[in-house]
Amino acid sequence: MTRRILLCLSATIALGCVDPLLAAGDAAAGKDKAAACAACHGPQGASAAPNFPNLAGIGEKYLLKQLRDIQSGQRTVVEMTGQLDGKSAADLADIAAYYATQPRQWAGAKDDAKSLALGEKIYRAGNPETGVAACTGCHSPVGNGNAPAGYPALGGQHAAYLAKQLRAFRDGAHDPAWTGARVNDENAVMRGVAAHLNDQEIDALANYISGLK
């Protein structure tokens, strides 16, 4: 048993995963616990509103970290105020597990050739001139993310939501104390990327990702 635990811990450290205490939840139990989330995120985690993220298939470890960060106040989401009050650690794990089992949905990109070309260029190659890293290393060439490492699946996510988060990370890099800043990324990875993106690049990147499959 001891050897098994050590192997699991070694694998977790090697993958650079988020908190190893983020244990797998019970998806079946999470279905009922997530019922209140349906108003904004849809019954199965597919949001009809572009300002609310699709949660289906986004990744269990990633989503659980976000739920914990929102509950603790480490990540501020005005729309989530009070929504996680009274939820236990098991409740959050179960909700994350439920959404992880739901089929991904695709918002679809706007048919704008110039925007798509710019977005693809940044997603696949970054921008060496400004120090922007390619997105494929963490989020995969088709936007599937890396679930074991806690990197979210982004392909098909609403462009409006993606753009908002990229701006929030950029604000977090330049002014962490600002109300809309997002600073809960591990090792400031996303802040380091978003810090060097301009608005045109952010909008193009978000549009491109929304169409990835």
C-alpha cells in the first residue's frame, strides 16, 4: 500500500498537477448537486449564453480547482457570488466529476478569414516577437487540454468567455489588485502569456479556439 501511494504521489509531481488532494468525485452524485448550476451552464454543462462557460468535458481537476478557488475567494466571479456557499469539499468534487463526464459542446467560430488566420497563428506558434508562447503545449493542437495535468479543454468554448478570461489574466499580470483581474493560474503561466497579447490578438485567438474540435 505504501509503495502504491508513493508511486501515485510521484506521478502527480511529475505531471505538475494541481493539488494532489483534488480527489476524484462521484459523477452520479454530482448530477443532482449540479442541478442549481443549470440556469447558467445548462443541464449538462452546455451554456446557451456566451458569457457563461461551457463546463461539459472541460476537465475534472481543472474545474475542481476553479470551484475551490471561487469558494475561497482566490478567484472572483461576480456571477458566482454565494453559489458555492455551504458546499462541502465532496460536493465540489462530485460536481466537477459530473461535468467531466458530459459530452463537450462547440460554440463555433465566426467565419472571419483574417481573424481565424491570426488566431491560428498565435494558437499554434505563439508570437516570438512579443514573447507569447503557443497554446498547443498545454491545451493540445485541437483544444482538448491535458486533463491529468489540470489544463482545461478549450476547444469549442464560447469566444466571448475566452476573450474575457484572457483579458482578466492580462490584467492580473499588469495590475493584480484590479477588481477584474484573474490571478489564480498555477505559476502565473496564463498571466505570462496574456500579458503580451493585444486586444486584436485576444479576440482572434478566442474566435479561433471556439471553433476547434
